[in-house]
Amino acid sequence: MVLLSDQHLIGHKPKKRIEIPPLYSWPPRPMAAVRWLMFDLHFPWGFFFIFLSVFSWKFLSPTHETLRSLNLSWMAMVWLRNAVLLSSVAGTIHWALYIRRFQKNEYKFDERWLQKNSRKFFHRDQVIDNIFWSLFSGVTVWSLFETLTLWMWASGRISKVDWGSDAIYL
């Protein structure tokens, strides 16, 4: 039974209330909004994911010429790249939070750890279930959407947006 008065049993509750970001405050505070956008919102993880996106686009994506025709070989490479990216990021987070348990229960909303030997999950293991659905459902849909979008862009079926002509839009 969960006792609502016992904070330890109901999981993590932040000590401070969530405040309205300066970007949405009135009267406007432009310097606070810029600081919030550049540092509070993006530092460090936002910058890491922006770097990862640019690196992936520049060095791990097929060339524009390759994208012009739908081909299973480059589509499979996009799927493999996305699977490696997801496995790297999610695997690192899983290792830190569930294998090494760096934060212990301090920020967990649910006190229970991942389940094993439960009929609710594929192969009776929650981790295997999560990996299976992430790779074979999540990465597949993600990669299919990405490959179709890239193919339509490269073959001229949808317009290209770039920094030179559409900087305000981007």
C-alpha cells in the first residue's frame, strides 16, 4: 500500500516549483530570455544533441546524389546509423542509471527497478522488451520517415530549406 504522506514511497518530488521561463514572462526580459535559451535550456545536453545531429548529418548520412533514388542499401545504412545512435545514447543512460545506479533512488518517480521474470514483458525481461520495441518499432518508424523525407527532398518532391534563404524560418 502506498502512503501518500510518506515521500519515500511515492517517488521523487522536486523541491522547487517549476517557474515560468523568462521567454514567456511579462513584461519581456530579453537578456534573461537569451540566457535561458542559451544556457539554462540547452547547456549541456542541448548542445550535445545539436553537435550529434550536425555530426550525423555531415559524416554519417548518405550523399545527396545517393538519396535521389530509393535503394534498400542506403535505407539500411540509415536504419543502422539510427540504431547505433539510439543504442549509444539510451545505453549510456541505462548504464548510468540502472546498472551503476549513480543516482540510486534520489530522482526516481517509481521506486521499483526494472523487472525480470515477469510475464508482462517480451522474454520475461523489461530491458529486453524495451530494447526490442525501441529497435524494431521505434528505429524502424523513425528511419522509414527519415528515408522517405530525404528521398523526397533529394528528388525535388519537397522544397529544400537552407540558412542562406530561410534563416528566419529556421
